[in-house]
Amino acid sequence: MWDVEAFTKAAAVTVSELAAYVEESQRGEAPVVRRRPPGELAEKLRLAELIREGGLNTETYQDFLHAFLGEGTRLHHPAYLAHQVASPDFPAALADFIHGATNNPMAIYEMGAAAATVEFEVIRWMLEKAGFPGGAGVLTHGGSLANLTALLAARARAVPEAWSDGSPGDLVILAPPSAHYSVSRAASIMGLGQKAVVELPTDELGRLDVTRFPEISGMRPIALVASACATGTGLHDDLRAVGQWCRERGVWFHVDGAHGASALLSPAHRHLLDGVELADSLIWDAHKMLRTSSLAAAVLVRRQGDLDAAFQQDASYIFYGDQGFDLIGRTVECTKAELGLKIFLNLAWRGERGLGAFVSGRYAAAHRFWELARTREGFALPYEPESNIVCFRYGEADPTRIRERLMADGSFYLTSTVLNGVRHLRVTVMNPATDESHLQHLLDEIPRLANLNP
């Protein structure tokens, strides 16, 4: 039986501790990242003891939660400038709380009618924004599953018998070298193998160069993948030019908009996705720029039937009843969380304009970092940012060493990437708490750390 009294007390403790955690993080009063060795951390949290013996109560739970929150990464911290993961807004957190109690796996409509209906409406809104008025979609647990699902739909259109007979050996996926690793991973999952991913020519910054695309007469492409935007650089492929090339040749056009599709909500940045309406499929991660907690990613297709063809499964214990409303035929997951609720509550609280303003603001902050860095001696920036991602180097200093030193004291959390064969530091402005003062401080810290002795 559910102990309602214990839940009520523990929930109050949880809310109190989380509120203090977020507030402390937003003020930048704790290290942005902590990385104790697993053995040391497990001992501090008494994990083995609690697993064996149990015994948590309201008081000991508060001690555990406080210690747990003090470790790890604070995405609400203004010095969090690393991976493309949202600093989640509180409405999305409420949705996670609700799902944790109700646990409606709503890929089957009868298991979660309210959650499924919310997802229908969220998907309808996303299709409208993408320019797919007659399309279809589904939410998945992350962009990797979303890319796989879209490519399965593309395969079904190119080779309908592949589901039963297997993938023919001559199928290929056309993609830039900078495509997210989930694209090549999907190729192997689908039985195509890594050799089936044909790298397309790009410019020096990794953007697709349509003028140099190869003849495909000897190939059997199931899809061409373009980026909006590229994970490493935040730069966008020319979707209109690529889309027209695909249409002229009958090639499925897939846009990986996991990070950048949220720019559709910003009037100042919507042009970055000009031509997306030509795509056959698009993925869009809400857990990046829509301030939704992980995970919630959309797979959107321009034609209604394409997504339904991706999976052709049958099982007497699950495929019956409300088939017209069930989402299980469109997704890998059978037990699928109430993902739409997280996106819906953020929209319901902030509005489409509010989320668009957030996107615009974070893009502007990244551009400001680029402007400030350009005026500093020793900083080299290979391009003007189009999104909230900026790559740079400082002199001849090792980017990896600078990054490790920043993380060691918890002052900043950055990532890095290789661009045109050279490793660069990489800033991704995800947090609404990050302002110009934090960016200036980072620019002060980098030369200091670069000049320290090894």
C-alpha cells in the first residue's frame, strides 16, 4: 500500500531541498560540477548499506537527498556552459513529479488517455511550427531514438520489405562528417553497417556543400541527413538548397534539428531553418532549448503514413483495442513516459512567445561572448555563431588542459570539439542565469589557467 502520510512528508522535504538547491545553483554559490571517484561517493552516500538494509525515513531521507544534490552537475548554475542539456524550468519538473506517481505508460491509449491526448496536441503544435500541416509525429526518449525512428521510416519508404526480409546490402545514408553519432549508430542497428554511411562534402566549417555533392546513380540512398544545427559548432546546413537537391532526385530528406529546431519559435532566428518544410522528417529535442527535463524528443514526418510504416509489429497481448489512438506503432518504446506533459506545462506556463524569447536570449548571449572574446588578445574564434554554441581557442594552449583546470575547481563547465582537425573549447549558453558578467569572468580565467605551470 502507498503510505500517503510518508509520501506527503517526503514530498515536502523533496520540494524544500530542491528549491534550496536550485536557488543556490542560480546564485553560483557552489561549484558548477563535482566529480568524486565513484567509490568515494558511494561511501559518502551510504549506497551499499542502504541497498542491503533499507531503513530510510523522512529524517534520514533528507540527509541523503542533501548529500546527493551536493554532488554531480548543477545545470541551473550560471557557469554551466557545457553539454546541450536544458536547465529545466519548474513546470517540466512538476510533470516529472506527476509521472513518478501516476506512471501511465501512454503508448497504449487506454493506459494513459490524458497523457496521450496531451502528446497529440503537443505534436500537432510542433508539426504546425515545422510546416508539416498534414504530417504525423511521436515523442521519444531522446534524439538518438528519434533519429533511429526517422531513418526506419525512411527505410520503409525506400524498401517496404526490409522489415520482414532485412536490409539490402546496397542501402546507404548520406550525411556530413559532423552528423550526430546517433546517425551512424542507427545505421548499424538497422543492419546497414558503418560503411553504409556515405560522408558528403562540406565547407571548412563542416556545413554541407550542395555544389560538390556526388552523383548518386550508383547508390541506393534511403535518406540524406542535414543538421539544424550541428552538435559541435551550432552552425546550420542550407536546408532549402539541400531539400531541393533531394526532391529533384527523390531522396528522403531528414533534418536533425534536435538542438536548433527551437529557433522556429524565435522571430529573429526562424530564418536559420528556412527550407525545413521541404524535409520528409525532422527531429526536435525539447530537453535542449525548450527548457524541458530529459528526455523528450519529437519525431515529425511530413506525410501522415510514413511514421506508421516504420514499425510493422504484431503481438496479440498489446496490439488491439484503441489502435487509432495508440502510439505504440510509431515508436520503439512500449512503456513510454508521459513526455508530452513536460512540454505542455512549460508552454502552458511560459507560452510560445516566452519560450521563443528564451531561445533568442541564449542565442544573443552566445553572440555577445563571441563579441567580447574577439576583443581579447590571444583568443581565436573560427566563425560567428548562429546559435548558442561558440567554439574558440586561446593561443597555443591545450584546450583539454584548460577545460580540466576549470572543472577541477568547479568554476566553469565547458566542453570541447574538433573543428577542421583542431581541438577547440566549446561554450553552449543553456542557462537563463548566465549573463555578461559570467562570460567576462570566463574570459579572464582562461588566460590565467593557460599560463599556469603544468
